[in-house]
Amino acid sequence: MNIFVIWLVMVVAWNFGYPQASPLEDVIVAVILSLFNLWLKKYLKF
């Protein structure tokens, strides 16, 4: 659950920080943040 909250906060920060981003950029960033969360799960043992 903690990892999901971290991912959600980062996605919200991206969307409010870059409201002019195209849908493609939103998808790319969401995928990158998802991969980052997988890395967090693996190395931080959440």
C-alpha cells in the first residue's frame, strides 16, 4: 500500500506540475513511475 501511495503522489505531482503535457507524455511518465515503483518494491522490501 505504501508503494501505491508514493506512486500516486508522484503521478499527481506530474499532472499538476506539467498540465500542458500531452497524453503520450502522461503515459510515458506513468510507465516510468511504475517501473520506479517496481524497483522500490524489489530493493526496499515493502
